[in-house]
Amino acid sequence: MDGSKTPTTAPVLILLGPPGAGKGTQARMLEETFGLVQLSTGDLLRAAVTNGTEAGQQAKAVMDAGALVSDDIVIAILRDRLAEADCARGVILDGFPRTTVQAEALDTLLGENGQKIDAAISLDVDDAAMVDRISGRFTCAGCGEGYHDTFKAPTTKGQCDKCQGTDFKRRADDTAETVAARLDAYHAQTAPLIAFYDAQGALARVDAMGDIDDIAKTLGAIVRRATA
Ligand code: ADP
């Protein structure tokens, strides 16, 4: 590696918003529509926990408590993932950056690659609704499709609409008690990034309390404009 990477114009999008805002759901829809790669630091950290890596071992207790994993660990994980070949198609960052230190590290990383952020989209929601959204959510263990006990149950009970799998899982930190800590962490450490990206001229705000497909259409229009 001599550090002289070829500049790329692959899109870089960021989804901001508290836990439960729908970042993962919308990122997956954008991934399908635009052929981009969803990068969820939450998913990468959960994989590290499952695989028992050193980072995973350090992160587990912090995640279970609803606090933020240290910037060093998360930045290292994200940097490694961004260097993988598929990311050349363009990425949607879901759950990263979550602190100003991470946002600055991301700007540096992208700058080294001749890239920049095309849009940072804030999904605006009411905190009060997030507890219900999170405590009822689950995913297909096979394909990762997201569901909710009340708002988005599988069409056939117990069977994934997408891959027909019958195995589902719930996250260890998706409990009412942990959600409060995660919302506090969002407001204290992540919400300041809204002003950070506004100052860069990259911010878009979307009301994310409505219908999932309507929100996806709004996001699609923002992405088209930002990457035109
Ligand atoms: P959500 O946004 O729904 O809370 P995520 O799957 O994005 O869920 O993250 C789950 C947990 O992983 C967070 O509560 C935090 O402990 C950790 N985490 C994920 N991304 C980051 C990050 N960028 N910085 C620090 N911790 C993170």
C-alpha cells in the first residue's frame, strides 16, 4: 500500500436517527433500489461478539448496557469493512458515525480515498414511540428481514415473507430498559452530528413517523438528488 488510492465517486450516504427510527429498514430498501452496500456498525459489532473477537469481547457489556462502544473499536471495524471490494459500489452508513470523533475520522478516511459524503439524512421521530417500536421488533434469522409484533408481522405467522424461513431472532439489547439508555446516548452523543452535517451542507431531514414505503420514496428522491 503506497497510500495513493484512485479517487472514486461512489456514493456515500449516512442515516442518522435514534434507535428504532428505521435506519436499518430504510438502509436495506436503499441497498436494493440503488445497488449500494449497507454498512451497519451495530451488525458488525454483533458479528464480532458472536465470533468472539477481541473487539467483540470488549464491546459486549457496553452494548448490553445500551451505551456506545469506544470510538477506537468502532472506527477500526468500519475502516476494515470500508476497504472491502464491494464497498466500491457506494455505501449507506447505518449507525455510524455516532460521535463527533467518529464523524471526523470518517471525513479523513473518505478524503484519503478521494471520496466525500453525499448526504447525511436524519430520520426524525418521536422518542416516545421508539420504545414500542424497539421492544416489538425481530428479524428473520435466515435473510435478516425486519419485522414487528404489532406494526409489521409476517403475512403468514411464523414464516418470513422474503425467504420463507421459520427461524427468527430478537436482539439482546431490544428491551424496554435498555432502550432508555440508548435514547440518552443518542441525544447526548449523536444528535450533535445533525449540526455537524448541516455545516457541511450535506444534511437532509425526513419525518420518519409515517408509512415505511412513503419514507422510502422520500429518501429515494433525496439520494437521487444528492448523487446526480
Ligand atoms: P440501534 O441504533 O437500533 O440502537 P445498532 O444496531 O445500530 O442499534 O447498535 C447497537 C449497539 O451497538 C449500540 O447501542 C452501541 O452499543 C453499539 N454501536 C453501534 N454502532 C456504534 C457506533 N458507531 N459507535 C459506538 N457504538 C456503536
